[in-house]
Amino acid sequence: MPAGQSAFLWGARKTGKSTYLRTAFPDSLRFDLLETDVMLELAKRPSLLRERLLATPPRQLRTPVIIDEVQKVPQLLDEIHWLIENRKLQFILCGSSARKLRRGRVNLLGGRAWRYEMHPLVSAEVPDLDLLRALNRGLVPAHYLETEYRRSLDAYVRDYLEQEVFDEGLTRNIPAFARFFDAMMYSHGELTNFANIARDCGVDAKTVKEYYQILVDTLLGTFIEPYKKRQERQVITKAARFYLFDVGVAGAVTRRHIADERGEQFGRALEHFILMELLAHRSYRDLNYDIHFWRTKSGLEVDFILGRGEVAIEVKGTNRVDHAEFRALRAFVTDHRPRRALMVCNERSPRVHDGVDVLPWREFLARLWGGQILS
């Protein structure tokens, strides 16, 4: 950031936001709102933040002031706004949910703070990444590294349900939301049918949509919308696909364990892992390209369409992609003429088949982060 610029840093819990900020800004003043006494004190009197910073020697304010879990005391943003405008102070406002801020219509600083996101670890950050380890544990740093990862993952899922949703008061119908969470996982990564999930949960479709929005706002998941460049009668254009933010968290909810690099579960988890990399890549490289999927009513599907159709990516968990598995990619290429068509798979060496680049997943990720796919 340039001098004087402030920022929001959002990310799901345990992705490493606080650790990063302590490392990057070791001399910064810090207010951690996870500390109950600090949170309660500032919640009662938000003006205390201004008073304390005005009494701080200028040399201690040369680096950004860090407010951790800022969503817990939204009223602080008025004080921060005043300090930015009148004292030219710089802030980094860190949190795991912007929902309360947006829903409360509080001061979001009117563009005075840039938005950044922190994702789980990506392949470019993990030397010699172990794929099965990543798919089973996920890439939240502690889970990927811990020996007792299963207990940590289970606790993480329960903590999110309790702390991020229930404790924040985002929904009052706790049993219905718990049923929704279970039902949602059966369609994870598939076309989302709100009516079917509503029947399973015993609530209406509008409530189910609100539950999904809670997961999006608390950075627990994202929707991937269908790709539609022009009017096409045979293409699905309304139902989106929903993915949780981490492949390991998704596996913990469904009690999934992948023992070998083969089979349907491995393929689905690999697809989710590739999506995680794409989401982090567009954020960290500040490219902001669209990510869609393409599916016809006859069942042809391409997993990811990047940008405005420039790159088409199909993900297969197999170690040998046969001719028939290129059918969907070939159909998309015929209709839309992307700049590149890629088959990401578990083969050992790159090759070209019928104009499609067949790339081992590790080679694809090296090219992605090396700027050879989109830049």
C-alpha cells in the first residue's frame, strides 16, 4: 500500500491474517477485539479509540494501526474515518465477516480503505505440496500442518457454526440452519436447487437463499454462476454451484476421506482444489477475472470458464484421460472459440489432444502462478 492508504483485510478464520500482520507490521499498534476486555471497553465507548490514538506519540503511528476482528464493534468505523481524515492515520482493519457491517449500514469509509482478502494456502506457498494431504486436510495452514488434523477440522466446523453464525446472531433458527448445513453438503459443487434443500430443512426457499448468503458473507463459501455469452436454448443459465472456501472443511462436513488418487470423490475434491487456486490467484494477482461454469441441458459440462470465455478448464481426477472425456470441451470450443482450452488431470506429462492442452495438475498450477494462463 502507498503511504497513508488504509485497508480492509478479510478472510475466514485461521487462514493466517493475524499471523501475517504481526510479521509484516511488528511495530504497529494493535487492538484485538477477540480479547473480551478490549472489545467490551471499545463497544461501550468507541471514542476511546480516538482518545488513545490522539495521545500516542507520532513516532508510534508511522506504521498502520491494526484493528483485528473489526466487525465485532462496527461503531469504531466512524472514529477511524475521523482519524483518517483529520489526523491522516493509516489503518488495517482485519476481520472474518463483513456481514454485520453491511447489514448494519455502518460507515465503510467511502473508499478510503482498499479491500484485500486472505485465502487458505495455495500451491505456490507450499513447496512439494502433497495432493492427498491437501485434499483431506485442506489448506487452512494449521490443518495442513497439524498431526491431529481430523479433530482440528471437526472443531473448526463446529466453531464456525456456533461462533460465526449463532453467536453473531445471523440466524435465530438454529435447528433449521444446522439441517440446512447438512443438506447443502449433498449438493456441494453441483447445481443448487433451493426448493429441494428447503424441503429437507423444513423452511421456505427464501430462507435457504438467506442461509447461503450467510455463508458467502462470512467468507465460508462462494457461488459459481453459469456462463452465458449469448442466447443459447440448450445451456443452463440460472442454477449456480456452491463451494465451501476450503476442500478440507468440505470433506470434514461430509465425513469424506480420500485414500487414493482415483475415483469419483478424488475427482470432485481435485476440482474443488483447483477452484480454490483460481479464486486465490485472481485475488492475489489483482486480476479480478470472472469464474463461471458451462453446462448444457444434455449434460455436457466444462468446470471453469475464465474471464469472458478466454480460457476453458475441465478437471478430471483420472491418470489417463480418454477421447470421450474431451467431448464437453470440444463442444464449448466449437461454440465459443476460447483462446485456450485446458484439461487439468492426474496424468504425469503434458500433451496436446485435438487442440486441447492436457496438463498434470501440478504443471497447470505452475503455469497459473507463473502468469502463463491469465495475466
